[in-house]
Amino acid sequence: MEALLVLLVPLALVVLFVIGVYNKLASLKVKIKEAWSHIDVQLKRRVDLIPNLVETVKGYAAHEKEVFENVTKARSALMNAKDVGQVQEANNMLTGALKSLFAVAEAYPELKAQEGFINLQKELSDTEDKIAYSRQFYNSVVREYNETLVVFPNNMMASMMGFLPEKFFEAQVTEREPVKVDF
């Protein structure tokens, strides 16, 4: 009887440890999905604001057709992105297109002074802040998950259970360049 107990106790401890590792990793995967959802919600909000912004600027700068087309294409790409990499690429494309749109707006003082345009700019700025926060939250959860995957002995069990590392939401090279301000 004691021999059986000596075998069952360590086996039970191993089983409990494996269950604990699995539950921790599964819980972190859910947190990653939640964090991604936060990014997705803010990107959707941003995408919803853009048509209003474009229409406001169009009234003043109708001859800037290429800028409006680029914003529309980038917005569409973001709406149709399926994974982290596609979302990052489309988000960067949209950021660049919005920079061009705001550069066009700078040429029209009466547009910059319009209350509707100012409110849209504020909403977009607020949304950009929320996107940045959501990206930070997502990356911190991905970091915690990836760390849990690589520490011993979790690393041996994680691969057997099918858990794979997640990608971070990273800034592109162009986003890391210093901003040039001309007066």
C-alpha cells in the first residue's frame, strides 16, 4: 500500500503541475485575444471617423484626389486585414495617408478653423492615443505569454500541448524615424 502511495503522490504532483501550466497558458491566450480585441475596437473607431474627416477636407480641397484615394484604399485595407501582420501593414499605410490628408488641410486656414474639422481631429487624436495604449496592453500580454512559453519546464510541455509564440504588434521602420517640423 505504501509503495502505491509513493508512486501516486509524485504522479499526482506531476499531473497537477501539467494542468497548472496548461491553464496558465490557456488563460494568457484568452488575454491575448482580449487585448487584440481592444486594438480592433479602436482601429474600427478610427476607420469609422475617417469618412467624415475626408468629406470635411474634400469640400475645401477637391483637387487633392490622390490623397483622398490613398486614404480610402488604406482604410479599406485596414478593414479587410485578417491577422496581426496585415493589420500592422494596413495601419501603417493609413497613418501615412492621414499624414498626407492633414498636410493638405494645413493649406486651408478656413478648414483648420472649422469647428467640425477641429472636433474630428480631436476625436482622431483621442483614438490614436487609445490605439497606442491598446497596443501596449496587447504587447505586454504577448510578452507575458511568450515568457511563460520559454521558461523551464514550461517550454517542454508548451510545445507538446501545441502552444506557439505570439507576434508582437510592432512599429514599422517609418514610424521610428524622427518627425521633421518645418515652420
